[in-house]
Amino acid sequence: MKIKLFTLALLLGMAMNLNAQTKAGAVKHTFAIADGNFLLDGKPVQIHSGEMHYARIPKPYWRHRLKMMKAMGLNAVATYVFWNYHETAPGVWDFKSGNKDIS
């Protein structure tokens, strides 16, 4: 079950990345799964992922950390949403200020 959820989250992240690139005027890409392979633009691609905990890194350093991950050969990034970090009081949520802005 964990592998299925991880794969779903990974695919969702890749789809969001491709969508963001398309909106920014970049080339359109395709992503599919066939014969047990991930296919990016019809070619097999292996997922090499790392994890970054945004709540533990000051926001001004996020871009630098992501660039370092890309330089290491990673093509996917996983993160954990710290719900207790975003719930500033019972029932009060903050997803916009400082390091809590994950948009």
C-alpha cells in the first residue's frame, strides 16, 4: 500500500511539474506507464528521488537546495507536510506565511 501511495504522489508531482512547465511556455511533454516502465515523451525514465523537509530549511534556501538535488542527478523530490506545523491553533491553519507557504 505504501508503495502505491508513494508512486501516486510521485506521479502527481511529476504531472504538476509538467503542467507548470507547460503554463510557463515550455514544451509540452507526455507521461505514461507501459510494460512496467515510466515513459516520459515515449522514452523509459527511472525515477531518482530525494526528500526535502521545507519546514526545516529557511525559505530563501529552498531554490538552492532544489538546484543541488538536481545537480546530484535527482529528477523527483518528496516532501512531508507537517500538519502540526501548519495548525497554529486548534482548527486554524497557516499555509501562506514564511516557511509555511507551500504554494
